[in-house]
Amino acid sequence: MKKIVIAVTALNAIDSPGPGVAVIRAIRDCRDIKARIIGLSYEALEPGLYMHDLVDKTYQIPYPSGGTDSLLSRLKYIHSKEKINLIIPNFDAELHNFIKLSPKLAEMGIRTFLPSLDQYDVRDKINLQKFGKKHQFLVPEDKLIHEFSEIKKMEKEIDFPIVVKGKFYDAIVARNLDQVEKAYYKISAKWGLPIILQEFIKGTEINIAILGDGKGNAISIVPMRKLYITDKGKAWAGISLEDQRLIELGQQFVKATNWPGGCELEVMLTDKGEPYIMEVNPRFPAWIYLTAAVGQNQPALLVKMAMGQEIKPLQQYSSGKMFIRYAWDLITDISEFQKISGMGEL
């Protein structure tokens, strides 16, 4: 493959990290791909944009709330400088804009490998229960809440504990009405309405990284069990699993949706071995580098498929491989911060 220019978003690396840095690491690990990596950042303090061994150049882009017109205008400018071949967006909140722009990006010569708006919407948290019933997946019961008075009216019906979830991110387990109220206002202030009240399912937390070809075939499926979880519910350590039930669940999801690109199933495996789908994230997870470590480099495979290569489904991977996330102090000069803050480029 000739050298290609790949733009990647989600370069933050806080306690709830974005997938961008892990996606770039995986692509860099693939000897078949020669790439110039362009970082697309929202904040001047996203650590990934200062990792010059991973990212060749970074541009700031407008927040997703700015809409498609401002994003397209900025991407046109960046494309005029960089001649981008492929964009890999990695934030839930930005995907809607990138999906809507994908035809125009294609006209510019910029490829994407994203679901359609219908595919994106069908697995949304708001529609998850309906999706599960249609395709016979185990999914917790839930209820959409648009104002707190609705919760007050159904207080006697709530079976505690219950999970309070935002429409994009965040999930808080509440054990009484006071905790529900605090969670409701905290999450709605950050992510807006509606809020989702979801049935609490007890079990072992499993995440499944999936890469689909858009034709109903799962190119790669790698399950991982969380070993250490942060106060935000994010995996800080995990281990790859060999479990045919989880592989089959991933295959069934891809077949039901014809999913193109990367996604993640968040699963709660009960003591009875029942896999409940808690969420479907429509992009690579932050722990996606583990797929490269176990022999199924999903970001690299996505790049190859997006560039037109035919990839056959992979079967083998190494179980028992662990990842442990860590933090370190990245040292840079104030002049670099001033450049990205003032000029929007680094």
C-alpha cells in the first residue's frame, strides 16, 4: 500500500480516554500501512496532539454542536493542506455529523468507513430495547425520562438499584430516589435530555470489540473482561477472553445490522451465563489496542477495507492477554500550546 494520509479524532487521554491514541498506535504497528497521521482535536490540552512520534500534525476542528457546515468548512481547509485519504472519527457525539458529511467527503476524495444514519440510530441507547426485542437479543428494560417529575410519579414502580444513563455517555447506579435525582441533574446538565433509566443487571462486565464489513460479516471479534474499573465505569485493565458465546453474539449483531466499521458491545454476563447487551457503542473503544496485541489489529484492518482491500474474517486470536492503562507526564513547550490555541494547528 502506498503512503496514505489518515485523520483521526479523540486524542484525549483523561480518566475516560478517547480511542484516538490507541487507534493510531495500532495503525502504526501495522507494517503493511505507511501513513501520515493527522490529529483532529477539539481541545488544546488533548495529550495526543503533543505525541509527535504518533501524530505528524494536528488541526483543531469545531465542536459537534457547531453542526455540519462549520465542520465541512474546516475539513476543506485541512484537506487543501494535507490531501486526506481517510478519516476515522472516534467520538459518539461527533459521528452524526461525520456520517451526514460522508457523501460530500467522498466527493472530495476523503474516504470513511461508517454506518448509515439508520444503522447508527437503530442501536442508540434510546432505541436499544426495541432493537433487542426485534432481533431477540437480551437487553435490560429501560424508560426514557424527559423531566424529573416523571420519575417522581413512578417512584413506587422503580426496582432499586437502577442505572441512570446519559444519551451519549455516563452511567450511575442509584440505590434510592435521592441518588436518582442527583444522577439525573448531573448527567442532564452535561449531555442533555432524555435521560435513560435502565434495569440493573448483576454479573460480570464484558466488552466486545467488533469490526464489520458492511455486508453482514464480522471481520474481527475480540471479547475482553474488565479487571479494574474506574469510578466512571471505564476499564483501566482487562484481559482477552476465549468464549464462543460472546463470539456468536458479536456475529449475530453484525448480521442483524450489516454493521460497517468498528463498534463495541458492552455486555453483562449473568451468573447463569446470559449475555445482556447494555450498550452498543458505534465506534472503536479506548482499549482497541488490545486487538492488535492479540493478533487481530482492528484499526489496521479498517484502514485496509476503507482503501478497497478485501479482508476475510479472522478466527484466531490470543486469549489471556492483559492490558493495564497508565498515566505519565508528557512534557512539551508552552510555544506548542500557544500554536494550537492561537492558530488551530500544530
